Amino acid sequence: MTEQEMPRYQCHKKVRALKIGSIEHKPNPDQSGKTGSSSYGAIIHPDDKKYAAFDVSAEYICKHRPMSGGYYVVYEDGYESYSPAEVFESGYSKL
């Protein structure tokens, strides 16, 4: 990295997001234990109980490593992501 400061950017994106209350990891469906994976997906339970729990893929879990208290985020193009609470709350305001 050079001593020159990197360019600064400001976010202007509109997203849909839910604060994560808890994450229920799905068990290995192979009862024999012969197959293994780092994740089998999960069920995210939103912090706001008026929203239903929903499934996320194993790929989402492995890529984003979501944690309770953070945010499940969906961009306008449908891309699903995760943001830690402090990062999300400092960058987005509810519309």
C-alpha cells in the first residue's frame, strides 16, 4: 500500500434489511455421517417478530458468516448479503 490516501465513497443504495435475532443452523441431513460440509444452510429468525423466519443457503452462511444482532441485507438486484450492526446502522437510515 502506498502512502497516498485511498479515494472516499458515500453509499446511496436502497436496500431491504432485517436485523437478525437468531440463527438456527440446519443439521447434516445424512444421518450416517459419511458426508460432510461446512454448512447445510440455516434459518434466520428476525429480531422483529412480525417478520417470519426464513431459510438461507449453505453458500450464504459460508460466504457471509452472519451473526445474531447483525443485518440480513438484500440489494435492489436481489443480491443477499450480511452487515454487522454497527456498520449497517452507521451507513443506512430507515425510509
